[in-house]
Amino acid sequence: MDAIKKKMQMLKLDKENALDRAEQAEADKKAAEDRSKQLEEDIAAKEKLLRASEDERDRVLEELHKAEDSLLAADETAAKLEDELVSLQKKLKGTEDELDKYSEALKDAQEKLELAEKKATD
């Protein structure tokens, strides 16, 4: 009889231990689920931040491409203007040379006129 009582007490103790372990397992499960939910929320927040960062990166890259295109167009315009400036400088040099030539011819003509007037008055 004592053996049965001891056996009953042992089974009762085993049952209590099993219930305690079950409660602890349930608490651990709840904690794990809460942690999992928190991690999922953190992941969702990080994904949202990542999408915003990617959108900003795309916007900045688009602005960069536009700026590069503008710079290229400005460089092309500058090159054309430099070519035009060289052409105008050549034209100006030619006009200055022509002016010098005509000035020299005018000077010669004036000298001849003065000489002719002097001869005419003598």
C-alpha cells in the first residue's frame, strides 16, 4: 500500500512537473511569437525605409543624368562658340590687314596729291 501511495505521489509530482514544463513551454512560445511579430514589424519598417532610399537614389540619379546632359550640351555650345570666335578673329585680322593696306594706299595717294599740288603751285 505504501508502495502504491509512493507511486501515486511520484505520478502526481510527475504530473505537476509536466504541467509546469507545459506552462513554461507555453510562456516560451508566447515570448517567441511576440519576438517574431516584433521582428516582422522591424523588417516591414526597414523595407519601407529601403524603398524610400531606393526612390531617393533613383531621383538623384535622374537629376545627375539631366545635369550631365546639360553639361554636355553646354560643352558643345562652348566648342561651337570657340570655333566661331576663332573664325571671327581671323576675319577681324583680315579686315585689319585690309585697313592697313588701304591706309597705306591713302597715305601714298595723299603724298602724291601734296606733291602734285606743290608742283602745280610752283
